[in-house]
Amino acid sequence: MNDHNTEVVDILGVGFGPSNLALAIALEELNAELPAEQQLTSRFVETKEQFGWHPGMLLPRTTMQVSFLKDLATQRNVRSRYTFLNYLSEVNRLTEFVNFQTFFPTRHEFHDYLEWAARGVNAAVSYGSRVVSIDSTGDTFAVKVEGRHAGVVRARNIVVAAGLAAKMPHGVAASKRVFHNHQLLSHLAELPDPAPKSFLVIGAGQSAAEVVEYLHTHHQDSQIHAVFAKYGYSPADDSPYANRIFDPGAVDDFHSATPEFRQQLMRYHRGTNYSAVDLPLIEELYAREYDERVRGQRRLFVHGASQVVAVVESADEVTVTVRHEPSGLTEDIACDAVVCATGFNPMNLRVILGDLTDSIAFDAQGAQVARDYRLVAKTPLPGGVFLQGGTEHTHGISSSLLSNSAVRAGEIAKSIARDRWDVRARASTTPRAAV
């Protein structure tokens, strides 16, 4: 990037995962309908060296939990060249996919679709770089970037899509033998010799169950222990009416509701996304555990209603103390690796915005966010600061999910475009000073 003090873009995107990729596509398609003088310019800054979406969890046979129609573009523009169906057509696999008769492609295939879209979209992306500060210079934001494309970019608007941060259990430190599931495959490849004979997986959600199934399948000489506070895995509620919570219209309802009713909606519908597992996977794991009981050869152990109370690592193993909460009894489990499928924390907005945070309005729930995903400012800013993610308290459960990516990106692009056109219109009608 070198020094971009002279470069002014309409949009600086922090992060280039699926959300800001959807924004880049929406901008490309919006610009295609506009005369050159009205088109919006953009640049995206991404810490990864290349596009990637949870590569450490691309496990064999795992499928998406969201319909392929909720891709990067379809719900915003069904004629877009960036739809999943057009991807299938371009890679010459449409007929085979139709014959498959599924709405849920594998994660491998959807990741390939995202990479295909990232390669094709007309977007300026600075990979291997990160935003370290955002300052107001009066008429623009000054965004300092470090890394492969170090420099300063001036921007009229900021769109933050920095993703989620892996959450480890309280008091548990990450190491080569104790790690979060989002980098499962790379960590497994780096485990010290000899080959692991025992794993312990913490968590009760979809990812945790997928990790248990993967380890049980691919490490057939190993014991697999699953530990979680529930009595058993809970099935995800993906019924048609419950899925309405992910509809674009549900965002309007949620944003206009009182804080009390928002919390009520979240309680009602947590089972659609949080700590919930696809029923066929639950049944598969139970069938495996039961079969082992019948044969008297146990490898899969599910510790329900239990809590990890201590994790002690030595040179060649990890000892995990598990407490069965109803009885209070504890047991020590020696294992070669501990996988923490314990979810994610939302992006830390204060760290990303730095001193700019003082200009943002907050309430008891968090940052105040307008319906168009713009942070509410309590002091004047050069332009809008928009969020893709971190808005669950204002926009609902789909705020960090793929479900509304296409629609959300289109709304942000149009909001920025309206602001830009209004500014240009006012500038063109302002009387010139007398000479």
C-alpha cells in the first residue's frame, strides 16, 4: 500500500471475510448502474495472507447449516453473477448438484464458492495487513495500516467486519495440546509425537459435535471424551417458522422492538443457533456410543451434566479434572489434546476504533446502532462507521451469520451511496463566492 495519504476512498473495509466480500459484490453491482462520477470507491484491509473462511474446520462431509440460497448475493439480486447457482454453472457442476437434491452443500464446496467469488469480484484488497488506528481528520477518516501494505488511507466511511475472536474456557490457556476448534486441522497436524491416544472436547454445539465425530472417525485407536454442562446434545431448531428469525424482515422487527422484547426473542430462539446440533449428527454419535457399549469396547465417552474444573498440562499429556455436577464427583482424565469448541467473542469494537470510540454512543446493551448498521455518533464524525457483526443486541441473531449477508451488504452500500450523492448534490448547488 505504501503511503496512501493522497488516496481517498468512499469506503474502507476492515476485514475481508464473507460479510465484506458480500459488500464488495454489492458495490460492484451498484456501480455498474451508475455513471462514472457517482460510483463509489473502496479498499479492504485483511490480516490473512489470502482469502479464507474457517479453513481449520473444513472437516470431511460437514455441511452448511444455512441454505445455499442465502449466499453472497441471491436474496439481494437473484440475477447476480455471484450467486451460488452461477458458481455451480461456471465450475460445470450444476446438473450434479441438482441431482444431489439438497439445500445444504458441504462446507468444502461453500468455501470454494467463497474463494471463487473473492477471486472474481472487482475489489482492492490489501491482504497480510491490519488496521491499527482510525482517526478523524475533519473531512475524512485517516486509517493507519501495518503489514504487507503499510500506509495511511483516507476514507469517507468505515465498514467494520473484523469477525469473531475464539473464546477459550475461563482460566484455560491455549498451547500446542490445548486449542480452540476453529484451527482444529492445523493444530492436529502439529501435535507432538507419539500419535495421540486420547482427546477431550469441551462444548455442546454443532462444532463440538462435529469435532467429536471427526476425531472418533479418523483416530480409531484413540479415546474421545466429550464434556458439556447439558445432559446431552440438544437438537437445533431449524423448523420453517423458527427460521423466520433469520428473515430480512425480522431485522426490522428486532430493531424496532424494546430492549426487553429483544431479549425475550433471543431467549425464544437461541436453539436455532447457540449450543445446538443437527439431529442426524446427534443420532449418529449416540448410535456409535451405544454400539460400543454393546460390544464392550468403549472409545467414545460423553460426560453430560459435567464441568471442566481444571486443566493441567505436563510435558507429554494434559490432565483434565471433570466434575459431574449432580453428584459433585470428580474424575481426572489424562489425554493428549484438549479441543475447546467453546464459541467466539464478538469483535472488540473499542480496540478497533481506538480513540474514535469516544465519539460513539453506548447504552447498557452496547454500542447504539442505527437500522442501516451505522454506529450512532454523539459527536460529529467525517462519515459513517458501519458494522457487519457485533450488532446482535440491536439487529438480532443473524447479525454475525451468513443468513442476511447479501441483504445487509446491499443496505449498507445504498446508505453510503445516498450520503455521498446528497453531499455531491449540496456541493453542486452551493452558490460560488463573489470574486
